[in-house]
Amino acid sequence: MRLGWALYDLAALVAFTLIGIYSHHQRLPSVEHFWGVFWPFAAGWYGLGLLTGLYRARSWGGAFWLTWLAGCAVGVMLYSWVSMARPVAWWSISVPFWVLSTLFIGLMTGGARLIAFAVNRSRQRLAS
């Protein structure tokens, strides 16, 4: 398992949660409020990550894309169900929320992987 990436993704999801809470509430969240926002996205991300093999794959490309897009969709759906306290249809979820969640999480998790990939590629070229 690639523990480093799993921990980095955890930090990215925590940052996403805190930024979202602060942008809407302007105060320090309670543990219950933080957990209520965080766990749906973590469940979506890590659930899909386990299914796709994100943390054991040598090449993160396909596993990452699947985890990112499907994991964010699952996270948004779970969060919407939890925040409304009832199941909601996927088409009734706020499109801006869906898009911004997916973009932010993708930027935080994928951006770091892209930078790491570029650095490793540069090191390999310099070594040969």
C-alpha cells in the first residue's frame, strides 16, 4: 500500500472539508459538524480507492481517474443524503456543489500526483 498517498489524500479531504465549512459558516466547526461533512467524501474516495487499487497500483493513471470522478460523485451523493436526512435523487443535487467539489478534490489530489510524476520523470532523465 502506498501509505504516503493515502495520508496525503486524507489531508486533501480534510482541507476540502475545512475550507467548505469556513466558506459557509465563518467559524470553527464542532467535531460533529466536521465529521458530518468529512465522512461522506472520505467514504466515497477511499471506497473507490480500494475498489480501483489506487494505493497499490504502480501506475496511478486509470485508478486515480476512476477514484477521483466516481469517488467524488459518491461523496457528493452521500453528503447530500446526510445533510437532507433522506435519500435524494442525483439530479436534484446542486450542480455547482458537485462541480466545485470534484474540481477542488481533483486539483488537490491529482495536482500533487502530477507534480510527483514530473519530478520522477526529470530525475530519470537526468540519471540516464
